[in-house]
Amino acid sequence: MSLHELELKISHFLRAGVLFSGVLLLVGWLWMWAQGGDVLGSYSEYNPQSLSESIQWALIMNDRALLLSFAGLGVLVTLPLVRVLMTGILFVKQKDYRLAIMAFAVFIALVASFFLGIEI
């Protein structure tokens, strides 16, 4: 497989990921709207809540629309991570080890920033 084909596969994968994420978000938001009508009414007051609490609440309340929306956001947030990882792999295949090391260092920094910034 040529490098150009690998780059095309990466771009197709990312495009499909964005479309999949958009579909999940759209279906989740439309489902929320169909269930209650006033989707943004619960956001009139700020209520700090961790991600795990929000997911647990959605599971307990069987709120599949909110879970779909969370899944869409999760896919959208992880796409840059996947892009950096795939770029690092592409650099290894090109035998450009300096750029591969930098790409993997950026990947590790991104993963660390997610874990440092999330209150689970």
C-alpha cells in the first residue's frame, strides 16, 4: 500500500467519523426535542456536574437521547487523537522517525491533557 493510499484512508476515516458523530448528535438532539419540547429549559441555571454523574443519571433515567448525544460528542472529541496517532504511524511507515516521535509525543500530551482536565 502506498503512502498516498494511507493518507487517503486516514482522510476518509476522519470524514466518516465526523459524519457519524454529527448523525449521533442530530438524532440525540431531535429525540430530546421530541420527548420534551423544551430542550434548553433545564440549562437556565448552571449546575456543575461531572461527566460520570451525567452519564449515570442518563442511564438511571433511561435517557437514550442524552446518551446518544454524549456518544456523538465522545466520537467528535476523540477524532483529533486518532488523527495524531495515525499520522505517527504514517511517519513510521515513511521511516521518518523524528516526525514519528514528535507525533507520538503530541499524542501522549493530548491523552494526558484529557485525563488531567476531566473530573471523573
